Amino acid sequence: MALSDLQIRKAPIREKPYKLSDGGGLFLLVKPNASKLWQQKYRYHGKERLLSHGQYPDVSLAQAR
């Protein structure tokens, strides 16, 4: 299920970091210090890699996609 801007803004802060998935490997990492980071998982030569796109709201949902 694709994320909406409202879901991102209202994402609760928890004791441990957690992910909100947007699909296609893109997700928002919500950290306990209230920072929200865009990251994307992908595979290169059979190995899983992680690409960071930036911090929300500096990088919007549309830009991250």
C-alpha cells in the first residue's frame, strides 16, 4: 500500500526505529528522536544495498518516489 503525506506526518514515535513501506523497495525510517529518513533497498550483483534519499520533509514523498 502506498503512503500518503498525512500518514507520514502522523507517524507515531516509538522506542525503536521502524519502517513505513511505500513499495518498490522505498520506505520511510522513523527513528525514536523523531527524525524521518527516506531509504530504498535494491540489489546489485546479487547483493542487497541500501540507498538514502534524505530526510523528510526536506525530501518530499513525490521527490523520494
